[in-house]
Amino acid sequence: MTHGLASLKVFPITDFVVEDIKAKTRGKRKWDVRFSPLEVGKEWFYSELRQLGVVHLKQGWETKELRDAAGLKKSKSKMSEIFEAHCVDSWVLANWWVGGHVLPDNTSMLCISPIRLHRRQLHMLQFAKNGLRKSYGGTRSCGLKRGSLVDHSKWGLTYVGGTMFGKISLHSIENGKRLTQSAEPSELKFKIYNTWRTRFLPSLKGGVSARETR
């Protein structure tokens, strides 16, 4: 909560609008609902938010009414990286409180995912020649922390991956694809430590109403 209070100095949020979830239970005892992980988790979440500001709870049918009133559709394709699949409910809930908008004026999305780092596993692999084990895992490559953003003359801004024979693997920030395994440490210009991959998804031409929804 200390971090939450500190963040209010940067983002002075006073109100939170949340769609209240209802956890389905199959038992007949009353404590089924009380001890449902979702029910317990949401109550903890609400109590934390109430220490930061006012919490407004909305039911699912209320969110749908707000979407319908705005003429917006929610996509059923949950794996689609589009505004209608992940952000449309958040937008109508926020606009219910703030007001002033008829349609979303920005449907771009920033996708953030953690970089998967493999810890050292000395006893996972078989012995190699002379009784030595192959190097596997770890969080540093030739002195650079893996995941760090670096600049390369050919590959541009990338992040540091594994290492082999004194060379470093470089990966795409957008999709994690390995670009090369033979980058020299001396060729890299360190930018900043990093443990996340980010991708910016711009709005589709024509706005929200032009996208295919189901």
C-alpha cells in the first residue's frame, strides 16, 4: 500500500470504477461463496483500492448497458489484440464517471509482457567432455544482465539474451524473436536494465466501429 500511496503523487486518482465479478459455486453450503478464491481475492482488491480513493462497483449487465448506449461492441475473440476484446469495458466504465466522450478517441494499445529468464540449472544436463556440464540458464551474458536494452549498429535497439562462445544473442523487443547469436559485447551500447517486452498497437484505420466484432 505504501507504493500505492506514493503513486498517487504521480497519478492523483480519486475514484475507481470496477465491474464486480460473481464467482460461480457448485456446492450448497454458504461458505462456498465466502471461500471462493475469486470472491476472497476481489474483496482484498476492493479494500486496497478503498485506501486510495472511492470505489464504484458496477454489475456486468450495467457495463453492457453502457456499451449499448455508446453503440460499442465487445469482441468474443479473447485472443485478438484489439481494443474491443480487452479495453472497451474499461473505457465505458471510466467514461461513466468522467464523462465528456461519445466514442473512444484513442484505441491504441501498449502490450507489455515479461521476458522469460532461465535460472541456472547446473544439474539438469548430462556431463560433457572432461566431466564438465554445459552452461545453461543464468541472468548475465558476458557481464551484461539479460533483458537489458542495448543498441547495435546492425540490429538497432534489442535486448540481451543468452551467450555462447563469448558471443551474445540479441532479441526483438516486440516479439522476443532471436535476431542473432553472434553479437560481440564490444559492439553493444548499453541503454538500460529491463525485464519486459513492449509492443505498441496503433488504432486501426476507421476507428472502433470499423473493426470486425462478433
